[in-house]
Amino acid sequence: MHRPLLLLLLLPGVAFAVDADGDRFDDSVDCDDHNAAVNPAATEIPVSGIDENCDGLELCYLDNDNDAFGRSALVATRALDCLAPGVAPNDTDCNDTNAAVYPGAPEVPGNGIDENCDGAEVCYVDADADGFGSSLSRTSSVLTCVAPGLSPNDGDCNDADSAVNPGAAEVCGNGIDDDCDNVIDPGVVTWYVDADLDGYGSDAIPGVTTCGGAPNPAPTTGVWVAVDGDCDDADVLVNPGADELCDSVDNDCDGQVDNGIPVRSWFLDLDLDGFGTDDIRTAILVDCGPPGFSPFDDDCNDADPDIHPLVTADRRTFPPLATAPLETSEYDRDPSFVGDGIDQDCDGFDACFADLDGDGYGAAPAPGSEPLVVADNDLTCGNLSSSTAANATDCDDGDANSHPGAPEVTGDGLDQDCDGVDVCFVDADGDGWGTSATTLDNDVDCDNASAATASRDGDCDDVLPGGAAVSPGAVEVCDGIDNDCNGQIDDGVRVPGMATFYVDADADGWGDGTQSITACGSPVGYASVDGDCDDDAADVNPGASETCDARDEDCDGLVDEDGVCDTGDTDTDTDTGRSPPPPPSTGCSGVGTAYTAGWLLVLPLAGARRRRRWAGQARDDA
């Protein structure tokens, strides 16, 4: 019965499909023919690690925050173990948008987040209910930790006292760290009396403790300081911060005298000014030199105690400089050292006064201020390149023409010679204009009314009364006076009171109408009326009487009119209305005719002169 089948199986070249797991899918399509649950028609089981439906994919849980914990959403992936970015083999993440939140994550206390997905938060125990917990903690379903007995923060240094916590105000003097900053009573200060004002209080007088500032009132002697330890509060050179000196005193209050001073060379100091010579042959090597020796060898004149280098802070650690004042310049040591030609501080320079304008006189200081002092390697203080002087008497150091002894310029408002006064013009009438005479005035503007001075001269009448109206600045008026002091009287005046005057050459009181001026008063050589037809003859003018002389004496244009030449004859000459004078008796029969002809020549000439007079009168009227 089985032989035919066996034969078929043994036939060469014949292929047969195998379904080893009997799931009705042979091994040509079954991706696992030894597992009947795996075939193309099988249902995929999520996160099984097996490709049940033979599609090459596995169903994994979506992991948005890549913390290896997903949510309920499934997604197909080729990572059969579901260990790949964006997928996870579980759906237990309670917050798939925060990689720090997942089952088993470390819990952060009091932050309001359930990091380990257990539905609870770690909170701090707040036993005194002041809002601040202690270092103790416990879990709570209240994620905010805002609940009785709980707090989202720790730091309470005393959880049994609600008045003590990081948010409390420090109470000065109660001995408690109220604000939990590990500092008890930070405002409490112990104050000590500092009588010698060296910054250290006496350790022989008990201190006074206060909260905040120094005690009130101040001590009877000295001031309050917050540092004690002064072993001699009467000596400013003795305190815990002082340097030990060679003076047989415990300067630094360490209980030892002259200790810790290194051995060094001490130089002979002949003038005992604290600075020795540089002669090494006289030097000695000790820690503290005997009197007459100095640790400094830069004295430039060891025979004069006023000549030595400056005393600086580092040199005050040795006597006799220990008590000497700090010096910064020759002027600080002694103002008389300035400009004396001596280098008192051994720096190669003399202290000189600044001379900015180079006139040999330094600037005088303003009241209440110090002079400007500079160093000059020319010990005579006369170095023009460094602008120095040996004195400080210049009242204007910006003007080389202004200094003591300079020539004074009258009335310029400047005190050139620095004597406090200016040379001014005398102004007796107070009109602002002086004469050529001068006087001194402490008002350099020369306008001091009480001193009767002026800054300008030229006044031609400086005598009161009336002189104040006369000066170079006055206005000329018609008063017969030279008001503006220009040497002319009533010149250039064009005001009421002026009149026209005519040249009166013959001084007959009548002027020539063709020559006139406008003036005040009655100028010499002029007449106030014109009309003189012959200004060279005093007997010819409009007021003269006509005489029989063939001239027009009265300037009316007529000659010998009104019968001045009438001899009593009966001959009437009707052409002029008057009889001509008789001709001279010559015995010549032709003379009369000639005389008559001459008379006829006079008449037109007289008419022409009258016309000239009228024309001149018309111009004057105009």
C-alpha cells in the first residue's frame, strides 16, 4: 500500500513543497515553518520580538522623547526588538514629551513633576508650616507639594520654629540665625575706642556691642573703630598693623621689641636728618643702627639738615624719619625753599614758580589758593624752556607785558606793573573825559567817580561848573563854546539858533550876497545882512547916502539919483529924471558932447550892478 508513495518520493528531479509546522503554509512562504503561529496569515503580536505575519516588521510603541519608554500608539518598524529611535518595547511612559520622565526615573523633589510615573511627588517636610521644609522628605500625591506639612523647598534651618526660615528677616542681637544664612546677628558689631586715630582700638578698654552703626555719642577721646588690639593707644606708630621699628618699642603689638628687622647697611648721617652719605667706608652692617646712622645713603648734602631726599612711607620705618611728616615737594616742606636756587630734596631740580608768559615773573596765586610750583633743573629758576621764575608776583601770567615794574599804559584798564592801581586821566568834572594830567586809581577801569578819573583824555574844559558839558564826546551847540573840543566854535551845528552871515570885506555892516556861511553868533568879517554892491568900499552899501560922484553909493541900481547933482539950472533931462553934473570947463567946444557920452556909459553899468544885487537877494530868499 505505501510502496507507490515511496516510489514517488524517490523519483529523481521531482520537487515537493514542505509544510513542516502544519499551518497550511509551506516553507516557500512561511518565514518560520517550525512555528505554526508564524505564517503570512497570522496576526502580528506587538512587541513579541517575532514577525508573526512574515512581513519583516514588528509592531512597537511610539516613543516621542526617545527615553526607551513609549505610549499606547503602535507603529511598524524593522527593529524586531523595538529598540530603535522613536520606538519602545513598552507603553508605560506617563509623559512621552519629556525624556526625564519615565518609570524608574530619578525623582526630583518639589518640582511638581512625577518623573518616575508612580503618580506621586517627593516633597519636603514642613513641620512648622512656615512654607519652608527641612531636609526631610516624603512622597505625596500632591505633585505641587503645597499641602499641610509639605513644602516644595527645603532650607529651613529650624523646622520647629515658624519664625526661622530662609524668608525671615534677621533680628539683630537675638543670637539666632533667623534667615538661615549661616550667619548669626550680622548687624552686631563690637566697637572699640581709638584714641590715637591709627585705626585700631585699645585692647585695654572693653568694647561696646551694637546692631548697625557705631555707638552714640562718640567717645570722649578719639573715635569708635571695629578693630581692637592696640597695645598703646596713645602712639599712632604702635598698633597691630604697624611695622616694627628700631626704637626699643613693640610697634606691631606682638609682645616683642625690635624683632624681625633684617640686617642691613647703615650709613653715617652727620647732619642727623635721617639720610646718610654714600661713603661705604663709614657704613656698618647691623639690624638696627645706632644714633647718627641711617639705612639710606642718598643725602646730597650731609652738612645741612634741611637738605635731604623726600620722606616717603617706606622710609618712615626707620628713625628719625619714623615721626617725620610725609613730604612730596620742596614747597610742601617749606614754601621759602621755592626759587632759592638750592636742591633741598636732592632730586636734581629746584622748586620754581610757573611763569607761563615767560616774562621772568611767576603767577601770583589767587586769594586763598596755592601758587603753581614746578620743578626745574635750572636751579636759578630762569629757564625759559621750562617757563619758570623765582618769584610769584605776576598779576597776569598770560601777558608778558604785565608784571611788576612794567611800564603802565594810561587808561587802558590794565594794571601792567601789578601795583593794584592804574594810571588814569584826571576828570575833574566827571564827564568821562580827562585832561592830559594823570593820577593813580585803584579802579583799573578808570571810571571811579570818587577818584575823578577817566580812561581817555582830550577834555578842553575840565573845570566845574559847566565843564561837564564840554568834552570830545559832547554835541556842538550854538553857544559860542567849543563843545566837542575840536578847536572850533559852533562848527557843524545844524540846530535852531543858527543864522546866515555874509562876507563883509569892507566892514561897513553890509555883506556880499554872493558869499555866505551859516553859523552861530556873529563871526568876525561877516555881516548879518547882505546887499553891498561894492564890498571893497566902506561908503558903498544899501544904507549909504547918494552923492554926486557918478557912483551908486546906496546900491539901488541908480547913480546920483534924486537930484543930488542938481545945480539950479532949468535944463531938464528927461531921460534919467535928473540933471547930469556939469562938465568941467575946458574951453573946448567938443567936451560937453564927450562928457554926455561918458555919462551914458555909466547908466547901463549901474543897471547891471543892480540886477546882480537883485539876483543875489533872490538866492538868499530862496
